[in-house]
Amino acid sequence: MSAQRRWRNAGVAAIFLAPSLVTLLAFWIGPMIGTVWVSFQDWNLIGVPSFVGLDNYAELAKDADFHAALLHTLLYLAGYLPLVLILGLAVALLLNAKLPAMTLYRAMFFLPVVSSWVAISLLWKWLLNPAGGLVDKALGLVGIDGPGWWTDPTWAMPSVVLASVWKDVGFVAVILLAGLQAIPKDLLEAADLDGASAWRRLRSITLPLLSPSLFFVTVISLINGFQVFDQVWVMTGGGPGGASSVVVEQIVRYAFSYGRVGYASAMSIVLFAIILVVTVAQLRLQRRWVQYD
Amino acid sequence: MTRKILRYALLTLGAVAMIGPFLWMLATSLTGDAQMSNADAALLPDPVTTDPYARLASAFPFWRFAANSLGVAIVSTLLQLFTSATAAYAFSRLRFKGSNALFVLYLATMMIPMQVIIVPLFIEMRSLGLVDTYAGLLLPTAVSSFGVFMLRQAFMALPKELDEAAYVDGAGPFRVFWRVLLPLVGPALATFAVFAFMASWNAFLWPLVIAQTEAHTTLPVGLSLLLGRYGPAWNVVMAGSTASILPILVLYVFAQRYVVRGIAFTGMKG
């Protein structure tokens, strides 16, 4: 390729890249760098920012509310992740059959996935309403006095977990189903002929071959889980009494209710660092259990 | 045979758990106020009434919010298609220095969550005078690294001979992009468009922060305010939820094949 043609190509590439690159730099990469800068400032958006070094981080280290929010985020993940993975896997295994109506069933499990978090959170807030909600009515029929759900500090986070698992189970199932359908049928048939039980086939063939999909969906769910916000904001507002307060909810509160943008940005950086470390750790650990062929 | 029955039984149980809440939402949205306030009343609406919907539309700028959501979702989708397709073409067909490094940079931005950059992004919009404007709502969503990645894969699946034949016929890179390649990646464009539209229609955090008056509020943010304003008027709240989900359900029913293909593609990425 001549030098002139290469130069021309670079010019053409610049034209084709400009729309996306300018937007990425201006509204994603720039603000990402900005978050670091703002996290070193004491700033209430009205006056001039003043550089305070690591003061915001030092304050975070001692902030009991922030620690509680971190803990609640981890508790959310501890409930959400195993449930959504196990139920998602179960649904995927059930859907993985050449039988009539499987597409219809898949579509039903996927309905909550395409709905908005806000609509789903409102729906579950109503379902789990201690005053006349359907779930407590159903529990009453079998003689159980239902808990106060999102109005009760102990039950607020489990309520959020329940709604989130219900919404995401179809997402996990469809990704795992794509992985299941890529597993060669003759492998499973051969094991069947050799007299391997269904459980044995699942453990020794299906799960190892499904591990890349399981890994992917675990990474995605963890990243999303750390950023949990919409359902908390709508269902509990972080309450009652801060019992279900999570990291992103604190970021929004400090930045846009209390006007402490430097402090909120320090929280953002801590959150980003946690997500990064957890994701990198998972990429490292995947060698132990993920099998690529 | 027993296995088959067990499979269908479990799937049906799961499907009821998925569909039941939606039906309950619909039933509540058709229940009148008198029945709502009577704890011993029947579960299903008796009589069926569209009163909650009427209240939703009259006491609440529902149509304004819906129009905002629709407009923003359409424009956001078109912008993302444009920025993603042009970048995907450059990355798959044009040779230039640093193209690999730049592509890695694009992929790396997929790791940046909106939640993390929300504060500086808001400050930036404030200094640009774009708080509470459509431009402010739209601009951060005008680009998608995921879209670039997805469409690049689609372009790379097309044989290079197509371009060369067009170049021999005297076409330039713009013509090749627009007339030769773009029409051939229709399914990938449709898949990505469905995703972009749904993401925009359902978006909550950024619209919550950037829209400050009813003039620019989108439906999810409006809905989240509905509960605060009407307190326990759950029939009105459920009417709002039902109305907000309906368009996306219609889109999903017609575009199911694209949605499922897109999700499967997401999985392949890993």
C-alpha cells in the first residue's frame, strides 16, 4: 500500500471514528477521569472546589453509614447471586429440550427481563405490601403471618433480593441455554449408554462444558450487583432507617441531596476499585474451574 | 414419559410464577377505589373499571412522560446505530495506525458504569448548560462500545471481495459503507436497535439526575414519583406500570428473535 493511500485511509478512518470517539471521550472517559479529580476536592457545586487531597477517602474510612451501605451491598449480592444462578441454571436445563412450546416458555421467563426496573420494583412493592399485598394474603391462607417486608428493617433487603432474582432469572437462563445448546449431544448420549445417572451426566459433562457461560454470567451479575440502585430506590429508598441503604444510593444522596460532590465521587472511586478488583480476581480464578476447549 | 410430564410441570410452575405477578398488576390496575379500600373485597376487580387509567392520565402528565420516553428512546437508538456502525466500519475495514489500541480503549469503556461517573457527568452537563434538556438526556447515551463490538463482528463476517469489487467499480469508502456493507448487516443492526431502544426506554438513574422538571421527565422517573404523590393508590400506580410496560411487551413479541439472538451474542462474548 502506498504512503499516500495509507494517509488517505487514516483521514477516512478519522471521519468514521469521530462521532463515537468524541462522544466516548466527552461523556464517558472524560467523566471517569473527572471522578478521580473531583474525589480530591471539597465542593458543594455552588462555590469554588478546594483541593483537600485524600481527606474524602479518610472520612469514608471512618463513615459508619458508608460501611453499612457497603455491607448491605454485599448482603444483597450474597442473597441475589446464588439464587439467580441456581434458578437460572434450573430453568435453562428445563428449557433445553426439543419439545413443543419451549419457545413460549422461554418467552414467559424473559418477560420481566425486558420490563423496566421501576415498573417491576413498583409491582413487587405492591405484591409484598404488608397491608393487603398478594403475598401476605397467600401466606395467610396457609396460616403464616407474613413479615412486614420492605417496611421492616430485617426484611427490606430480602424483599429487594426477591424482586431482583425474579426479574433476572430469565436473563441468566437464556445465556446458559445458549451455552447448553452448544454442548454436543453425542457426548451425553454416550454417557447415557454407559449407564451414567442424570446427576452424574450433569456434574461430569454438562457443568464443565457449560463453565464458560456460567463464568460469563457470574461476572456480569456481580458487576451489575455491585451497582444495584433502581430497585432499592423505588422499593425502600434505602430504608427503613437506612436498613437497605446501598453504595450507589449513597452516591446519589450525597451528590444530589447533600451537594457534597467530592465526597460522593470518592465513594464512586471506591466502588469502581471494588468492581475492578473482584472482576480481575475472577479472571484469575477462572483457570481453576472454567474449561475452554 | 414421566420425565416429560415432570419437565412440563416444573416449567408451568415457573411460568405461573413469572406471569402471575403481571396478571396481578393488570387486575389491580382495573380495580376501582371502593374495592381497593375494602380489605375483605374479592381479589379480582368487580366491576372492572378503567378509572385508575383515567386518573393516571388526568392528574399526572403521563402522556408528556411517555412522549419524552418515546422520543428519547428513538433518537438515542438512531444515534447509537450511527456512531456504532461508523466506528465498526473503521475497525473492521480501514487500516490505520493504532487501530488495535484504540479498539481496546473502546472495549475498556464498557467497564465504566454510569453509576461511577454520574457526578462529574452531571457537573459537565451543568457547565454546558444542558441540565434538564433533551440534549443532556441523550448525549451520554449516544455511544455504545457494545454496539461497536457487535457490529464490527457483523462486518468482519462479510467477505472483503465485496468491498474490492465496489472499489474497482469506482466507489469510495463512504459509498462502500453505506451502499454495500450496511444493507448486508440488517439483522445485526435490528438486534442492536432493539436492545438500544429497550435500554433507553427503561433507563432510570441518568434521567432521574438530569431531568429536573416535568417537561423533560421520562416515564420510569415519572412512575417512581407516582407512588410518592398518590401514596397508597396502588390501582393508579399499577395502571402506570402496566401502561409503561405495554409498549416494550409489544416490541418484544414482534422482535423476540432479535432479542434472544442478542442475548445469545452477549453470552458468546465471554
